[in-house]
Amino acid sequence: MTSRRKFFQQTGAAFSGFMLAGCGWRLAEMRVNPVNSDRNLLNVYTWSQYVDRKLVEGFSNRTGIKVATSVYEANEAMLAKLRAGGGGGYGIIYPSDYMVKKMIDLGLLIKLNRDKLIGLDNLFPKFKNPQYDPNNSYSIPFSWGTTGLIYNSEILDPPPEDWNYLWKNQDKLKKRMTLLNDVREVMGAVLRMLGYSYNSKNESEIKQAYEKLKILKPAIAAFDTDAWRNQILAGDLSLAMCYSSDAVKITQENPKLKYITPKSGSSLWTDTIAIPKTSPNIDGAYKWINFMLQPRVAVHISKRLGVATPNLEGYNQLPDQLQNNTSLFPSESTIENCERLAPVGDLEAIYERYWTKLTSS
């Protein structure tokens, strides 16, 4: 959103009260017929950032369906588990945009029955017919954002403006910066810095990105998607590559931490909700999606987790402070300078080969 992107994170009693008070749902729409254990349990496979206990409790109180969650740090890890047969028990998954396209091509997702969906009209127009999944036929957008850099403004002066800052200040940042544990994001950022596409299918360009990263490797504390949060708050890191959804939450905890989207461009991502063909509880999965499409739920997810909602009705209910937060909702010019990740076909093996060389050396 995942690497990204804890929609089941620990939260306070206030949200619990919200969920128990109601979200605009009619109970008849959410009633469950207790036919068997599968219908009363929904296994959700998601990014760690999207795990939220109170959200789960609210859903369970409304539907009678218990929810179990498992997390992953990369789209590729999720895909590998599903393809290896280890994901047969998951009722709902959270693939990112480019992974949706890949999973559609692989025949791994259920084509959604629009008659069973409630709230699609609540979405922003630009999220109703995305390029990666026309007409949202197989997925529903959950959150969106950019990839960039979070940094300590007390330590780094002048501040970073672009990816090349890491190389120019390698000595100052030595073992005090982390990059995402995500091959496509890290390689893509360097490709963009070099003037290429995030989705380059040119092996020579990919190799150039690898060579640049090899130069930077001695200064990198870790390739990490989650642990950097506590480390940068504790002052152990000066800078981290991260997703905007994570950065917003962290900058609220410490205003000295700032987030930027690099000037040369970055990735624009959407994390979605989809139903795998192996889902043992399709009825429960639809109820989960409909629950997430409700504006009130979108509002509280955006407030608590610092994620940009694709839900227009939810956005309109957000306070001005959040609507005007450009880290959360970037300007159109920033969005236009970003690029969505896309499948790279046979070149995926090339990316993985260079990534393994980089991270294992």
C-alpha cells in the first residue's frame, strides 16, 4: 500500500465506539447465515500497515464473521505464496495496482459481481476505471499514495529534494538510512533518477541501476519496509525510503520528520482489495469489500492510518487539515510526475537477479 502500505493496527476506544455505533449499514445487508465454519471466518492477507484490531472488531460485530489476518511485506511474496498453494485459505487479499494486472493475467482473481457491491459510486471518478483494472472488474481501490523519502529536518540541512541526495551525502548518511525491501520500488527509483522508466524493460538500464545501488550499498543500514518507523522516531536513522501512507503517520508523531516526493519522479501506487479464486468464503469477502466502501469507514481509516482514501464521499468528510496535507493528497503536478509500477514480463527475472546480488552481498 507493500511493503507497504497496519490497517489492523492497535487503536483507541474512540474508534471502537464509532464502529459499534454504526457506519450507515443496514443490518439486513450484513447478516450472515451460519452454514459452516468457512462462512463464519474470513482470512485476510494484507500489508502489515493495514492491520487494525478495532476495524476487525467492528466488522465482526456487524456480520458475525470472525477475521484472521496474515501479513506480507512485498507483492511478490504474496503472489509466490498463492501460486505455491499456501494461500488457499485466504478470503481477501490486498494486491497493489501492478500486481492486480499480473494476477488477472494469471487467472488468480475472481471477477467481481457488481450486483453484490455496495458503494462503488462513492469512489473518485479517476478510481472507477483504472488502467490496471478497467472498470474495477477484479479489484476495489483501498488506498493510494506515493513513494518518497522521510528525513529528520534537524539533522539534514539542506534537506533532500531528489534521489541523488543519497549518493551526494553518502558519508553523512552512512548506516543511518534505509531503503524499502522491495525490488521494483528501489530499482524503479534509481531508474527514474537516471532518466529511465520505473518499468524499464531494458536490461542495460536495469544493470546501470544495480551498479548505482552497489555504490550506495555500504551506506545502507538495511533494506526494510517496517522497522524503520521506530528507528527514525528513536533517532537511529536520519532518512528512510518509504510510502507516503507511513510517512504521514510518523510525521504526526514527530513534526521534525518531513516527507518529500523526489523531484525526478517516483511511483504512484494504489493498494486494492481483491478476492482470490481459491477464497473459501466469497460471501464474507464481498461483505468485507462493501464494509470498506462505506464513507464513514474510509474517513476513520484515513484519519487513523494516514492513508489517502480513493473514496470521494469519505474525502469530503475529512477535516481541512487532512484534505490540504500534500503528503497525503499530493498536488496534480506531483502526481503527473509519478509513474505507476507495471508488470515487466520476462524482465522480472532480471530484476530479481540483480536484487539478489545486491541484497546478499
